[in-house]
Amino acid sequence: MSTESSYNLKYLAGYSADVKDQVSQLIKSNKLHAYLLKKYTLCHDVKTDKALYAYVMDLKNKYLRQSSPLSKIVYDDKIDVVHQALGLHTFVSRVQGNQLKAKNEIRIGGVFKSLPEDFLRMIVVHELAHLREKQHNKAFYKLCEYMEPRYHQLEFDMRLYLTHLDTSSKTK
């Protein structure tokens, strides 16, 4: 019998029942937080939109110099609630006179202001990869791994972290 049903594991929806059972056991035994703290202890100093802009542009200039420019990079406290996402990459086209102007924007969920830097890097890499690959396909994930070799592990651990925040807030 699966122990997953006793916890809402919405961030792990795409994972196997076996993985969800293991996570449920960590939650049940109050070990998930300790597991995460052991791996991710440091927070970051990227707290403002200006600091986020510099952080994202450093990564973009290092890995995606030839990609489209970014017109806006901000933290957005409404992202998780409104879009059921952690970050958004938007491409806006507008007609100005007889020209078509295109703008790329990246919005990062406000929750990342207080999460470990590794998780911020993972979501920034994810959104930057959308500059070249619009779909979550093999080329997209290959690009993510190029910019962050630990991408898949960081994505999984970030999902664990969000699960921890979700389950610990409901027990208070």
C-alpha cells in the first residue's frame, strides 16, 4: 500500500510511486528537512530585481551570448499562485509603426529569494534555456545540463524542498 496518499506531493506528480513512497517516509519520520539541510545550507544574496538581473545576465553571457536579448528580469511574488509555475519566460511581440518589436522577459518566483542559491541557479538556467528551446524536449534539457551539469538533481531536490515547505506549513 502506498504511503503517498497521506501527503500532498504535488511537486512530485510526475515521479514514480516508489520515489513518492520514499519521500513520504522521509516526511513521516521528520527526516526530509535534515536531508535537505545537509545538501543545501547556503542561501544567496540575490534578493533584489537589480541583483537578479546581474545574476541572470552573467549566466546568459557565459553560456548563451548569441541568444535574444532580455528586456526584463524580475522576481514575481504572484507566479506560484497565478501560473502554477516557479518561473516564466515570456516572448512578447508588438507592432510599432511598420516594425515588429519582440521582447523576452524572465520572471522568477519570489520564493527563490529565500531558497538556496543552487535552486535559484537551476530555475534561472531553466528559463534561459527557453531562449533557444521553447518546448521541454531533449534539446531543452541538454541545454540545461550544459549550463548546469547537476540540473536534474537540483530540479528534483528543489521539488523536495518545496514539498518540505508545503508539508511543514500544514503541520503548524
